[in-house]
Amino acid sequence: MDHRRLVIAPAIVIALAAVGAALVATRRPAPPSPPRRSADVARPPSPRVARPAVAPERAVLPATLRELSARLDARYALRPDARFALALQHLASLETPAAPAPEMRPSRDGWSVLVRGASVATLPRDVTFDAMLTAAVAFATERDLATRVQLAHEPPPRSDALASPMLRDPWAAARAADARWIAGAHRVSDVVALGRSLALTAALSRDPLGLGDAVAARALSALALARSAGSPDPLGEALLCHAMTYTAEAAGRIEALTTAQRDAVARVLGPREGDVAPRTDLAGARRAAQDIPGQVLTSLERDEGTMSGAGAAAFARFSALETAEVADGGWIDRSVTESRRRTRWGDGLMRVLSAAQQAASTPSQAQEVLALLGNPSDPLGDAWLSWARRYIVASASASARATLAQDVGGAAGVGIPVALRSLRVLVAEGGGGTTAVMSAIERLARLMDQRPAHRLALGSLLIDGAYDVPRAEAMLAAGVAQAPGFDAAAGARLAVIRGDREGLLALARTGPSAGRVAALRPLARTPGPDSAQQDAAWQALIDESRGDGELMAQWGMALIARGEASRARDTLTAWASSSRRAPPAAQVAVAAALGEALLRLRDLPGAWRVLEPWATSDSVPALSAGARALIELERFEEAERLARRAWDRDEHAPTTALLAEACWRRSNHAAAAEALSSRAGAMSEPTWEETVGQSFDAVFSGRSPAEGRAALAALGPEVDVLRRSALLRAMLRAGHGGIAAQIHESLRAEGDAHRELLLARYAMRVASEGELPAGEWLQGEVPGPERVELADAAYARRLGEVLWGVVDAPPGGPAGDRVWLLRAAASLREGASDPHRPELLEHLRASDNGAWAHTLARHLMDLSPMEAVRAQADTREQEWQTAYYLGLKALAAGDRAGASDWLHGALDPGEGAPVEARWALAALREEASGDRGLALRVEAEE
């Protein structure tokens, strides 16, 4: 690297323009027809009573919970902000051209920064902007870089305000300073100008593509060099600190500026944060910031004849962001017409699709498409684009999706922003908690750093994809502390985890509207004494937006969630009557919410009158509510058409279940089966039972068993027998156990699945006939010696009466010990009120045979020490099993953090996991579900 060059952005353009030059993608005029493939549904581990003995293996779990927690912590230990390493590399290149990137190594007190093996700087364990700037200044000072580059000393430049030319085009100001430097005039004023203009560029622009790392790092190196030369620029440093999202530190730095400087910063940051009205001299600055990637796109277009699949992906990503036309920071090349933008979005995406036809064989290219089409702000909603997303996400086999998940976050992967979007899509598609997704999150964490955006994103992934509530809380807390207000939705998520209703209300009163809504929604979903405060926050938000209809609709849905449908109806009706000239998006949002309120109040004709005008819209909420109204009005053919229109625009579980219900109402079992079979592999079993099961019950609880059996028989092989049984369990929960049992008799299976079906049928018979007749039936179905094999399934389904009244524990041996272990675990789960606790304690006190399962059962009842259990667990399987039961014990004791760590220790990363791994995952999912933190707070206060 030429030590005279200060600006590195041209190198960014060149590098991105040349991205991937190995494969040439072929253009095609239209996307290929979607293949008709069946999704291979991954089956859960089969429960088992005993496994063949194997030779003892080295223990896989630490001896103590503290050691296990430290091991889990290490998975998500984030390195220092990568922008510091880039800045230090640039400073080093001024001394030694082509200096290597610094290496960050953890040390006892923090991080050591090494260049060619020699320590050049240190950073604290939790890196701050001030620590990075201080370390960079120390590096430049110790090497006397100002003298080495012959930096001309001069009086400090005026920095009481931002000059208009720099505001109009900060990128041009940076290039001009660079040009003067290259020409040989090495002046401190140019270093300051460069640092400030690049900091301004970073502050004015959003950076979804990662270009900003180079811009911010170069600004940091320039500002550090200026400070080492005795010409600090507090204004530029404050702008950069805010641009790098260390907003807590930025607030202190801004407060320390002069009045004129604070006003200048407010002018830059105000339009984004809603504090100050935009000024005309900022328009050019925003355009200049946006044009940087636009110029990259143009250079990519010149090379389209030799563009590889990876290059086409980058090309399409730029084009997608262009067409989005985001009002504050959208990456738009103003020299390109709207028509041309859309053309090159289509061309770029088409080349990526051409390179990704087989998702399993080309995971990297398919992942690019997945990332593009998983973006919730996709600019295009054409039918072929919808198909493209469906092809990659839904039609691919389970093994292909697993391959995609494994590719996310790899060292040669597609980048952190893309990987984040992709993982979020995979989690939304039902991949949360899977080994592939958990491994991908762990690999992604190794690529991330301590910047607030990474902490907040990783915290959300940890709770949604890894079900690790304690580490999610710690990660979110650190990110919120670094950057309060940067991501209000993440702050609301943290408050939900902590059960902090007061914190949610505080977030609901100030800040951007999206964050305030994110804080108000969970409050409405959980009961509490603060309804009046919620309403005041909603009213203030709507008043500030001058009666925004979409916000009004969200308030209406919050009232419905609180059980105040009548009030929601009155509030929304009043808005609709007085806002007939509101934008269509606002009107349809209010109509959808009002229709939902009327449905809850059973005013079916009124609901349809409100929703009918929007039956041809693209609003999924309005279409879904309209379809439900038509179902209730028994206009089933129209309901199916409307439900299919909603499903074509959103294939997630609720719309899939709605379409299936509409088809079932018309006895169109084939159409219902087609929709359900296409989505079965993307829904977790609890989601399937809750959403699709509710629709199945709504239709077939009032029909003959033969019709229910016909609907189940029409389902494709993607819906296995256990998922079919789950639909009938939903009927049982709804109080229709009698007809559920009659339909259930048509289901057949073998082995473990057969035992699962028997217990499901038993539960249905209990509901319709009583416990005694159902028990006698079950005993007749299963010969005495085989009943012990029911123990695992009975424990999993919380059927204590089967575990004690039907299953006969053998007098000795591993099978008998396992039955008593499961009884102890069930008793621990039920609590001290378990009626079988005295019999259990009597048995466990009477003997101590030294076997692992028996010793573990005694430990669960506090009759044996932990050391005795660990002494007996001498195989990998027993280690994983032990971790599950210890997690259960911690959960019963109220130690949710310890329980989470033990349960994560029970997750087997390999094949042939014991059934306890599945139970551990279910327990973790329950702990991480929805608004559990708020719900637990309510329970504690009752």
C-alpha cells in the first residue's frame, strides 16, 4: 500500500467490482418452473428404554455447573470491534507498506493486539470507542507517525461547525483531501478534514452491505493520527462515535462540545432521530453517502459479461437496495433511472437463481438467494419472486435446508449481514433449536465482534434460534448499554426477558415509533395493572403521528389482545369515519383490525361489510380476516379463494392453517393436503399442533369421524403419523376427546411411534370415558412384560397415572431403574404435591444399588450427592442424560440460568441422541417462548 494514500474507498470499489471471477452465470429470460419435490421431514430421536452397553468413554461434560457455564460462554465470546483492527492496519501501513492485519488475542486483563507477533496495543475486555481511539493514538504516537509521513505542523483548523461544502458532499471532501495528500502536501488540516468527512459519511448513511467498516475504520485512523499530531477534532470524533453506534459514549462526547459544534451534530443526526427538522444543505450529503455503493453497482454492471455467480449475487443485492428507495439512507445511484434499477435487479437476481437451481448441491449460491428473498423489505412482490423464495426455503428438502444452515457463518461464507438475515429466515421457517442452526449461530459469533449492532443481533438469535435465555439477556444488556436507543425493539426484547413492565412502559413513551410499538405489544399480550398507561402511550404516539392509521390499527389489535374488542371496535370505527381520505395502506390496516374486532364480537355480517372492499388488496391481515368472516358465514368457496390469496402472499403457519380450514370446510381435502404438505417440514411440532390443530378441530369436531379420517388420509407422506396425531391432540385440548379418539383409531404405526399413538389414544379415552376404563383398555392393548416400554412416552406426555398405574417396574436391572428414574423426574416436575411422592421416597430410601439411574433418581430427591451421580456416569450417553435431569432439578429449584446451562449440556451434537436430548430441547423452547418473562412476573406477583 502506498503510504501516501489516505482514502481507501477506491480500493473498495475495485474489490467489489471484481468479486468472484471464476464461474460465468448464464442469463435466462424467466425463472424456471418450480420443481415438484417433496420435503423430507426430519424425524425426532426415538425414545428408548435401554441401549446396548458400550465401552466407557471420556466424560463430555465438566464436573461442575460453573465449568459448564464457562464452556458455553466461550461459544459466544466476541472479539474487539473489527473496525479498530482495520484502522490500526492502515496506520501501520503508513510506516510499513502492506502491513498485515493485526491479530487480537485474549489476555488476562483484556485483549492484546499483535502485528507480526509483536504486541502493539492493548484493549480492555469490553471494548469501547474511547479505548479504541486511545489505543490508536498511542500506536501512532509511539511510532512517531506524524514525523515519518512528514506531517506539516500548522495551527489547529477551525472546527466550531461543519462547513457547507462538506455537508453537501462529504465524499467529495474526503477525495479532495486525499488528492492534496497524494500531491505531496501532507498537512494536518487535510488529515482532520479526511477524518471528519468520512465520519460524516458514516453518520449520514445506513450500511447494510458492510462498506461502512472500511469508511469508519479509515475515519478512526485519520482522527487518531490528527490527535497524535496535536490537532484533535472533538467534533469529528463525536460524529464517528455515534456513527459506529456507541451512542452512550457519543452522548457524553457531544455534551462536551461547544454550543456551535453541538448544533452542527444535531443538524446531522437530527433528521434520522426525529429531533431536528432536515435542512437543505444535508440533502447533498445524503445523496453523496448513498452514491458510494451506487458507483460500485455501476462498475459491477460493466463487468456483467464475465460476472460469476458470487458477483451476480453482489450485483443483485445492490440493485435490491436501490429499488427499495428507503427515505433515510437508501443506497440509490441518482444517475440511474427507476426502470433501469428494476431491470438490473431482475437481471442480477436471475443470474443468482441460475447459479442456485439445486439448493443442496450449491449451498453458497442458494444462501445468497435465501438472504435476498428473506429480506422483509423486498422491493418487489411479483408472483415469480414469491415463487423463488418458496423454492429455496420451502420446496428444498430438509437435508438441503440443513446444508444451507451449516453454510451460514462459515469463514468463506457470504458475510455477517447476509448470514444474519438468512438465519432469521431459517428460524422463522421452523429451524430454531436444530443442531444445524445452533452450530451456525456459534460459527457466526466467531465472525462477529463487540460492536452494539452485533451484540443486539446475536442476542436475538440466541433466544430465537438457540433458546439460550441467560446468554441472550447478557448479550442484549451489553448492546443496550453501549447503544441505548439504537435498536428499540432489542431493548423491548430485553425488558420482556426480565419481566420489566416498567421498562417497557418507559420505552413506549419516547423514541422512534417502531420501538415504541415493539414495547407496547408484549404488554397487551400479558395481563397487568397498567392498561391506562398503555393507552396513554398509544394515544401520545398516534397524536404525534397526526392520527396515523397504521398505528391506530396496531392499537386496535392491542385492545383486542387485552380482551377489549368492543372498545377496539368503537375506536377504529371513529377513525374510519373521520379519515376517509387517508392513504390506502392506513385504511386497509384499520379495516383489518376493525374486522378482527367484529369477528371477536360475533358480528359476522358487519365484519364482512368492513372487509369486503379490501378483498382484492394485498394486505394479508385483511385477506385473512375476510376469509375467516366468510367461513363463519358459511360462504366456503369464497372463503377458500380469499384464503388462497392471503397464502400466496404469506405462507407462514397461520395463513397455511386458514387455507387448510377453508378447504376442509368444502371437503376439498386434496387442496388442504397440498398446502399442508408443502409446509409441514417448515413448521415445528408445537406450531403445527397449535395452528393447524386448531383449524382441524374447528372443522371436524362437528362432523362424523369418517370425514376426519378422510382428511387425515389425504395428507401426503410429508405429514408423518405423529404430526397427524398432533392434530387430534389439539381436538383433545379443545374438549373433543371422544370424536378425536374415534378418528385416531385409523392411525397405524410400529415401534416407538406405535406406543406414542397408544398413549395419545389413552388420553382421549380418559376425556371421554374416564381414567379407569381408559387404563383397562391400555392394559389390554399392551401385554404386561411390554408395558415398561411405555415409560418414556408416558413421561414425555405427562401421563403420571400411566407411569404409576399401568407401567410395572421390573424388580431390578436397568429397565426397572429407568422406570424409577422417570417417576422421580415426573415427581420433581409436579412438585411437593405429587401424590406418589411418599411411595417414591420409600422405594429410593430402601435401597441403593449403586447403578447410575438409581443413584440419579436418589439425587433428584436429595438422597444422594452429586458426586455419586457423576462417579456412575461413565458413557457419553449417560453424561447427556445426566445433564437433562440436573437441568430439571435446577428448574424445579427456580434456578433458570443453571437449568438452561444443564439443558444445553444435554443436547447431543451427533447422531443417535438419547431421548433426553429431545426433552431438553422442549424444555428450553418453553423457557424461551414468547412473553414468558412477563408471564412469570405476573405469576410471582399473584
